Amino acid sequence: MTDGAPLTYNLPDPLLRLIDDVSSRARGRVELSEPIANTATRNRYLVRSLIEEAITSSQLEGASTSRVRAKQMLREDRSPRDRSERMILNNYRAMQRIVEIKDEPLSPALITQIHRMVTDGTLDDPDDAGRLQRPGEQRVRIYGVSDDEQVLHIPPAAEDLPERMERLCAFANAADDTSEGAPYMPSLIRAITLHFMMGYDHCFADGNGRTARAVFYWAMLHQGFFLTDFLPISRPLRRAPARYARSLLLTENDEGDLTHFLLAQARVVARAIDDLDVYLERKAGQLRQASRALRGAGLNHRQIAVIDSFLRDSTGSVSVEAHRTTHGAIPQTARTDLRDLQARGLLISARQGRRMVWFPVDDLARRVRT
């Protein structure tokens, strides 16, 4: 805490149950859903999760772009048109980076790199990107969800930030110390505590929430919660932002008892896993229906996904870049997929500027059935 007092926490039964539940579901591979276990389809779900988290995390901090337009921007790999789209693109790239560096130790340089990525081109003062607030600058404050006059938290003095960040990284990396006698903390508790402290210290002029969530993702992945790749944590947070703010306030008012925040965030992670289960079951059912209709047609799983998407939304379109991004394929493979579907009479193509895009034929459902 700012007064030097340590954070404390208890392990009530609800929290213990959540630790077991999240640990078994986010780490266990025995009951892993087939679409994620299957290397042929897992890229599609990984990209979907990264896109969803990028959009929702940005919306938590004010981005106003529609989900349809944001998804189109990311899938088509086009340049952002405004600040909101820039925030979403930054978050998407940062999440991709987190997946790449999950095995690296956390360091102040890594945290400032993440902050620079999530705030690039979105700050009033570009020099604030990747830079801790300095002594003499007005410190940021945390306000209530619906009341800008309600100050929930005043972060530590800027003079203390470099040392606090060093200690924070040491705490994060202590998870790697498995020597006998090393203090033990459940991995989920460590990741959530790291999230709390990132928000508590509020080291940067802006973008602290996005940076804290990105570091939380790093902590989860670093400690073996591999399913975190597929969990848009920000979606449950956005559904009930007041719960998040209340857990922060209770922790601070209760002399640093972190139990409030741990319970709230563990429930968020559990709900994100529940959401993933529901989504995968729905997608599996849709894919089974499409697969039955297309059985024997000689289509691969990527092509089946394209046709399935158009059967649900005949107003859509797909480009080589969007198809490549969605499935993690190389451009030549994506182009071959779409041209083959056109040759089969299921898609038609048209040029939009320099790009070639594909649309479903008007009677796609009939052609699939026959």
C-alpha cells in the first residue's frame, strides 16, 4: 500500500473453489474442447479471442467504434480511421505480443513496452507512451464508474514508481522459483494480485487499465494457464464495471485486504471460461450442421467455415487477407481456398479498389443442400 503496509488476503471457501475450478479448466488438457485441441482449427478460435479482447478492453476505456467495424478492420488488416479504432488495433497487437513473450520474465522494460504498444497514437501527449509519470507531474486518479467527483483511489507518488515497479516484477517472477522453502502462492492469486497492483500504482498518464489487463494475461500464460489465450477477460468486466470498482474500493477501505478483489476477479475468469464453453458448443453445433450438408464435397475445414459463415449472414464478404487472418493461413493457401469455392459455384468475386473480395451466391443454401 502507499503507507508501506503489506497487502493481505484470506482463502474463504468460495475463493478456494474458484481457484480449483479455474486451475483445472484453464490448465487441464484432458477435457479440452476439440476445436481448441485440434491444431487444424485452434488458430481460428485464438484469433477470435484476441479480436474480442482487443475490442472489449478498448471499450472499457472509452473506445466507441462498433464491433462490426472493429472486427472488419482487424480481419481486413486496414489502417484505423480514428482514435477508437487505433486503441483497438493497439490492443490487438499487444495481445499478440503477450502470446509471443509469455515465457520471458517480467521487467520494467517489458511493461513500458506493452504500455507503448497499447497507447501508440492515442495519447494527448505522445511522449507519455511507455513512460512512467515523473515527479512534479499531476498524478492520475481513479474515479467512480458513474461519478467523476468520486475519487476511489489516489496512486502512490511518482517518486516511488520506479522502485515499486521493480518490486512488482520481482513478485511476478517469483512464480518461477520452485526451490524448497520458497514461499508459495496459488498461481491464480499471483496473477490477480499482479493485476491489482498494476491498477493500484497507476504508473502512466493514461492506458493503465489496458496495460494492467495485458500484464494479467502475461501472468496467466506464464504460469501455465494456456486456455487464457482463448479467454476475452474484458467481456465479463464490461458487463458489470461497478463490481470491479467496488472490489477496488473495498480492498483499499479494508486496510489492504485483497480478498475482495481476488474473489471478484476469480469470478470474472470463471465466467470467461463459461462463455468460452457456450461459444464453442454453439460453434461446434453450427459446424456439424454445415459439415453434414457439405459432407463428401471435398472441402477443408477453412472452406467449411467460410460457407458456414455465409449461411448465417449472406450479406458478408471475405477477402484473402481476412481469410488468412481468421485461420492463421499463408496468403497462397487462403487465395486457393476462395478460388476453389468460386469454381464450385458457391462464391462470386468482385474487385473493391485493389482488393479482390468474395461474396456468397444468392442461392447458397440451396446449392449446399443439393
